[in-house]
Amino acid sequence: MSRPLRTAAVLLLVGAVLAVLGAGNAQAAGYRYWSFWESDGGKSWTYATQGPSVVRPDDGAVQGFRFSVSADSQDSAQPRRAPDFGTVCADTPAKDGRKRIALVIDPGTAADAPDGEKPPAPRTACAQVTPDASTAEALASVAKPLRYDSAAMLCAISGYPESGCGEQVDGGSGGPESSVPATASTSGDATAGGSDGGGPSVGVLTGVGAVLVLGVAAVLQARRRR
């Protein structure tokens, strides 16, 4: 291979590597927020696909909230207590015209906490509410004060954390309103406005493609000059 061809090949390889590294760095940023979980009917958690103000669980349901730092819903930390309705609501007898919702509230670890704050201990509560009540209403009945932002995103449960709402941490400077993953929000589909994880963004893949095209063009030009 001639020197121009070797040079073009090296530039192509370096460009592709830099693009892939850039994709990894872009995904390294995380967001600090309350995620919303539902029981799958067993002893495990499923990330909720709708916000707690939309979900209207049946009597006997278990709903969970976990405060943590994560990049997207796929790596979000689950509540550290199992969704056990019988245990949570054991001391709350059934009542006509009301439903019982077991809530697991996990404020996370010290590593997840904002600077200067200490997470309270995880706890459970049995909310007894009207049959048409949403998860958000059930939560409000047992875990005040709640705090929301202007976009109706759940920012604090029982006053924790004292400040902040879906802020970005560990790199980057994006705003939470457009980049925070699917969260414990009071409105809309939880998949709106968030990353679904699982690979580089469309913009990154487009950049990699552009680098490859430029590299091929350089190789072709070098061949014509031979």
C-alpha cells in the first residue's frame, strides 16, 4: 500500500475510534431522580411505563419509588425491598368503598444523595384511598410533603431531597427537562422525553457514518493520484 493510502486508512480508523469513544462519553452522564416502579404480581419490580398520576392501580397493588442516579430506565436502581402487599398492608384492614395500595419508598444510598443531604431510611406504607385514586394520590396520602417542578415531575417525597429535580451529574450540562430518563412524573407517558438506552444516539451514529464516508473518499482520491 502506498503512503497516501496508508495515511487515509489511518485517518479513517482514528476517526471511527474517536466517534465511538465520544458515544461512550455521551452515555456516561447520569440523572438524579425518583423512578417509579410497579409489581409484576410476584416478588419483583417492573419499571413503570406511565407516570403515577396516570396509573390507577387496583386494590392489592404494590407500587415503588426509588431515588438514584442513573443514565436511563435500563440501568435505573430498583427499590431494595420486595413488593410484598401482605406484609405492607397487614395492619390495615380492608374497608368498603376503599382500596389499599402498598407503597415502597426507597430514598437510595448516600452515593445517590445530593451534596449536603443524607437519605432517610427506606420505608413502606399502606395507602387506603378511593377506588378511582391514582398512585400519585395514594402517595400523597402517606408521604407528604411532595414536591413537583413546573413540568409536573416528582422531585421530592416526604421532603427528600430538599432541592434539585432530575439534575444531570457525572458529566455534561444538559437540562433535565429534555434529557432525564423516564421518571416518576405526574403526567403523560413515562417514555416521553427520555432516553431508552441500549446504544449510541442517532446523532452519534450519523457522525460515525460521516467519518466513514470521508475516510472512503480520502482512500478513493489517493488511488486516483497513483
